[in-house]
Amino acid sequence: MLAYNYTHVSMQRLLDDWSPATRTSVSALAAGAAAGGSMYSAVLPLDVVKSRIQADPSADTSVWRNLKTLHAEGGVPSLWRGFGPAVGRAVLSNAVSFLAIEWARKALGI
């Protein structure tokens, strides 16, 4: 979660010249997209393991052993199976979420 917030704040500051008064919808969208994409990219291997465990209730529930099995079966790329759709969804949903937060802040005068 720290990396998620750090990415969002860093991107927002980079795009807004370090001034909250100059925040724009574009910078909110870009910062949200960067935060969502980077966070989901980092946790996708764990999500692949979770999906694997959910798909087969009789499967081993050890995260570590599942990571090792996935790596043995398909190498490093198998840990990021489904990367495109998953990260695409994360980028879009986080971009829109942060845009909504910025609009709400402006509407409330915060």
C-alpha cells in the first residue's frame, strides 16, 4: 500500500509542479493510472496463486509452494499470466477513482 500511495503522490506532484492548487483532471487520471498499474503489477503473482487455489479446492493452499510450482511449470512468465487484462482494469479503475476524489475535493472546497 505504501508503494501505491507513493506512486500516486509522486506522479501527482510531478504533473502539478508540486502545487496542489494547480491539480488538474489529467494529472489525477495519470497519477491514478500509474498507481493502479504499478501496484497491480507487483501483486499479480499472488493474485495468480489465489485464482489457482480458488479454481481447484483440492489444491495445495500454500502460497509459497504454489509460486514454486507455477515457476517450475512455466518459468517467470507464468507468474504474470493474465497481465494485460488485469493491469488494464487496474489502470482504468484507479484513474477514474482518483479523478472522482479530485472532483469531490474541489466540490467540497478541500
